[in-house]
Amino acid sequence: MVRTPRNSSLQEVREASRRVGDARYLSEADLQVLALALELKRAGLHPLIVTDDYSIQNVANQIGVNFTSLMTYGIRFRFNWILYCPACHRKYPSDYKFKSCEVCGTKLKRKPLRKTPL
Ligand SMILES: [Zn+2]
């Protein structure tokens, strides 16, 4: 299921992250995960965020959402991703802000760059 958090929930987690001093370490995607977890919790569910990111854990704690680390699930590697163009093979950093190749316009794909042992 794909869900987008409401603006009001995003605003709430943004404020919570400011209170605990983690605001600048969190990406928009991080905030969305936290906001969704908050919404699920308020809907009477028991969301669990799986992350090794201390800032996310810290804010989750602040808003009363449970979290656990990847190790708990026996996940032993974290992948670092790289984006690449399947047509002209140009490489892009994983945080590249466009979805298609700047040279040929082909939609970019991603692949693991390396595995980092946790
Ligand atoms: Zn290309």
C-alpha cells in the first residue's frame, strides 16, 4: 500500500524533530516515514520503524512511535545505491535530483554500489 502523510502530520514531526535538535539531519523522506507512523499510531495501529538512523530513532521516541534496528531482523548489510543510465551508462549520485539522464533523457535505474557491513 502506498500512502502519503498529511501536511499536518508532517508539520508535527518537523516540530518534534526541531525540539530534539535533529531537524537538519532528517531528509524529507525521513520526515514522511515518521509522519506516516504517527498517523498509523493514531489510527490505533502499532507501527514499527526499522532504521539504524539515530536521528529517526530519536524523533520516533519523541512522538511515541516504536522503532528497532536493522540488526533485529538479521539484516547484515546496508546498500549504498548509485543511479545509472541504462542507455548511455552515465553514472549519477544516489541523491541526484532528476529522474532521467541529462545526456540522453532515458529514465535512470539504480543498483547497489557497495555493501556496508552493519
Ligand atoms: Zn543516458
